[in-house]
Amino acid sequence: MDFGLLVLRLFFGLAIASHGAQKLFGWFGGFGIKGTGMYFDQLGYQPGEVFAVVAGLSEFVGGLLLALGLFTPLGAAMVMGVMINAVIVDWEKGFYMSTEKPMLFAFAAAALAFTGPGRYSLDHGRKWEPSGIGWGFSAIALAAIAALITLVIRQ
């Protein structure tokens, strides 16, 4: 199980971090802060560049935390917060057109918050074990609050 969590964390965490790198640095075919900011402006997130930085940092840092297995519930909350916004913004387009991927990402992050990072992680061996129902629901609550604040500011 620990090796499976390592594989999941590495692939998923680095994939999410690469999405953040697209927004922040323009890497991997991304548009950087300026281009992502213009897109966010069109979605009603204004000023778009500020929201691009927030989303990019949440994905980049959250993804790296998940990949490393460091402060796993916090990394999961960061990823979930961005994905909740992505789902809500594109909800009217339908599940298969645009919300499937962010929902999958959000649920994968939630699952890692509940299971914890496993033995092969930087969280392993801490006095507090960052896994279980309490950590999972705390990560979801933090993500929901952050997403709600973002959506209220957006309006």
C-alpha cells in the first residue's frame, strides 16, 4: 500500500504542480501569469493576474507537497480549493465537457488527505500522523472555505 501511495503521490502531485507551472511560468505550453490572467478575467476572476497567481501557487505548491508527502492534508486542500472553483465555473458545460477532470483531481486529493502519504514520504515518522478521517475532513473544510471566499470575491 505504501508503494502504491508513493506512485499515486508522485504522478498526481507532479501533474498538478505542472498545471501550476503553466500558470505561473508559462512552462509545459502554458500561458504564464499574463495569459492565464486574461483568461481568468474572462471567467469573472478580476483582477485576473492576481487570481492566476493564487491558482498557480495553489497548484504548484500543493502538487509539490503531495508529491513529497509533506504536509499532505494542506497540499490536498490547496489542490481541492482550485478544483472546486474549476468545477463551479464550468458546471453548466456538463460533466464530460469540462468538469470531469477537475472533479477527478479534487477527489484524488481528498483521498490522499484521508489515507495520508504512506511510509515513503517526508511526513512519515512525525509525532502527528497526517491521515485519517479528521485530517481528511479538515482538508475538505479548508478547501471549501478557500473556494467559497474565492467565489465570493469573484462575484
